[in-house]
Amino acid sequence: MAIIKFGPTVTGIRGTVAGTIFSANKAGPYARAWSCPSNRRTASQTDRRSKLAHAAGLWRTEDSGDRDDWDTWAALPAQEKTNSLGEAYYVSGFDWYVAINIRLELMGRSWRHVFPDTAAPDAPTISYLVPTETVLGGTIKIIYPMDTFTGYDIVADVAVTQGVGQQTTVTGYYQVLRSTTPGITDTYCGPDFRTILGYAITGNMYHAHVFRQRVNGMRSAPSSISEVCI
């Protein structure tokens, strides 16, 4: 799916043109190819649908004053987001409520009924990404300065490409690490990495987005790093 920035002669478009659907969301206008809707039932999609349904149900049970507080908090400048065209946008209190609480649930932490009381942390400094082919199927070691994640959870999304050139398009990032007990200077992506991405292969390029997350669910922007498997 691509997003669009309109000029002075065209300010908006909705509908389908030659097999391309034009619409918009809170991040801005976008276009995508039309396709017949599917109802995939992989384990991960079923789990995510369950969590989304659970979050929506809990939102409806929240006190109306708390829901209003989430909406007010979501509209503050600190919650501004930026799309891939560099344009600012905001999401609703409900969107934040769902995102924050699913993050917490995935970490095994308790759900929040009130909005977070601190801002998102700064993105972490990542020194090295070390993909290694081993008899166990391979792993990735994330190395960072001392205490980078002390007091924070660590989350990592990883992708793999066979090409190593600068023009290689990287898509299909998968969350392979969620840890509430990161190391002092390094953390391994283990079984989830192997289950989702398969065996690490020497010569492939591995790419990671690494996040620092507070115990209240507020997550940093990602630090991105790539390295060839040795």
C-alpha cells in the first residue's frame, strides 16, 4: 500500500480506478491494488484478532471520563505521529488504548485503564547486529552500549533479504523478540527468530528495527541496523 500527497489541482480521491483503490486514513491518503478480501486464519493472525477484539471490548467497559481522557491525551502535541511523506497526523484515544495495552499484554504486563504518564523514550543506540549460522538454526545477537535497556523492555522486528546492495527493498519485518529482561550489553533473538525466519544463511542480509519500551507501554522510534550473516 502506498500513501499519496496531493497537489493544488487534485485535493482528494476516493474509490476504485483501474483496479486501484484510493482512500484515506488518519495517516493520510493512500492507494492500494484491489484484491478479493481473504479471511486467513494463521495462528498469529488469529491471536492478533483475538487481542484486538479483547481490547475493543475493554474499551467499551471503561468509564466515559477515562475514554475522554484518552482522547484528550491522544490529541496532545507529544502524541503527534509522522507518515512516510513526513506529514504529521494523530490517532484517536481508542487507537492508543489498543496499541498500548496489546504491547503490555504481549510483554505479560498488566493492562492500563488510564493513559501513560510519561512520554515515549528515545530510540536506543545499537552498536552491532550479529547474525550467525549455527547447528541450532541460527540467531541474531543485538549489541548495544552498557545499560541501554536497563529499566526498559526490548522489542525487535527483523527481516531478511538475499541481496546486499543498497537498492535492495526491505519488506516483511517480523517481530521476533520481546523481552522484559534484556541483557546489560547484548540480547539474543532465539527460537522466535528461527520459527519465523527459518535457518540463518551465510551471505544473506538481516535487517532489524529495535525499540526501547517503557513498562507503561510507551515505545520509542526504532533504531534500524543491517548486517550480513557470517
